[in-house]
Amino acid sequence: MLNYRLCEQIQMLRKARKMSQVELGKRLGVTKSCICNWESDNAQPSVEMLVRLATLFSVSTDYLLGVEKDEAVLIDVTEI
């Protein structure tokens, strides 16, 4: 397991995309205080919100959770 915490991943990805907590909250349909609680590790996003965060940031849920170290997920289309 990698040494990333979900709260740190959310904050890092948000800041890397130059988004405020307010802007991220608006995009996800939650309040700034909700985002603040996630980033402070006072609350955890629901599974649905975790998927929405991953989609918004174009990363895998495994990356958000610290299971994968690579931000991008490579898909071998020859196997599909």
C-alpha cells in the first residue's frame, strides 16, 4: 500500500488544477465545508462521490485511495 491519504490526494489534485474548494464543491454539487472536511480528514466522500471525484480529476479511484501510484490508467485496447 502506498503512503497517500485520500484527504491529501483530493487537496493535491484540486490545487494542481487551480480549483478552489468552492469551485470543486460547485462542480460536485456539495458545499465548500464538505470539501474542507474531506481535505481535513474529518469526513470521507461516499462511494458515489469518490467515483465523481475520480471522473472529474481524470484519475482512477485506486489512485485517489493510494492503491495505485500512477495518476493515469493505461488501457490495452488490443485486449478489448
